[in-house]
Amino acid sequence: MRRPNWKTREFEAEIVSYIICERYGVGNKSWDYLSRVLGDSETIPEDISIERIFKAANEVERMLKEDLDPKSCLLYNADKSFKKAYNKAYPNQKGSREGDEERE
């Protein structure tokens, strides 16, 4: 089983971010960040997986096209301040219950 180190995982994740941003016309600073991750070596990690990068990018893009319920996401369930802010900003969104923000 492939167990990439931090630098490889970070490199792959940032390339996924770059691909998605390019596909959707969103500006990003991925290359600046990647140069900091690589540091002085300026060598791309040898164990990156192009296949995993494009699979991940395609999966993110598929998820962007779906009508996902934000209340089912990890951030909503794990971050009380996000949950409170979301419920206040979108009180009538699906799954909303009156008083959700007070129950935190």
C-alpha cells in the first residue's frame, strides 16, 4: 500500500486544488505555495501519483456539481462557530431547525 510522506501528500493536494481552480476559472496561488513546500530542493517528489491526482480532481468536480446539503459536511458538524454562522445566514435551508444555533 502506498504511504506517501507529508511533502508528497501536500504536493498532490495542491495540484488537485490548482486543477480545480483552473477548470472553474478561479485564480489561485498554488505555484507559489508549491515552491515553498518544495523549499530549496526544487525537486518534485518522486512518489507522486498522477493517477491519484486526477482521480481526486475529478471526484471534487463531481461533488461540486451535486446539490450537497452543507449540514451533512464535516465542517458543519465539527465547528460550532461555523454551524452557528451558517444557521444564522441561512435559516431556511434544508434541514434547518429553528433554534439550531442556540443548541450548540
